[in-house]
Amino acid sequence: MHALNDAGLAVGTSDQRAAIWDVNGNATLLPDEKPGRVLKNSMAQTINNAGQILGSAGYWDVPTRAVIWR
């Protein structure tokens, strides 16, 4: 895990995909922000108290880029 907010939500990476964990430890993979493209990997790096998640995503046909999941 990379970060934890005041609500106890944690973010990080699971199987080379960005993920969020709830307070009970249940993980959910974050959605692909460009459906239809082949996702190489993604990483959630931080979460704020509003639940916004900042990370990165890499695709085979474009360079790795910053992503915000809301």
C-alpha cells in the first residue's frame, strides 16, 4: 500500500493494477481510464480525504501518464 486517508481507505497496487482497500481489507481494482486500450500497468499513489486518488497508468501504445480517479 502507498497511502491511507482519514477514513481508513488505502491505495496501492495489486497485480500491476491500481487498487483501493476498504477498512475491512477488501481490495477493488480501480477502473481503466481508457477502455479499449491495452493497459500495461497502473499504480495508485495517494488518496485524499475527499476520496480522490492520484496515480499513473501505462498503456502499450502511449507513455505512462498521470491519472486521477474520482
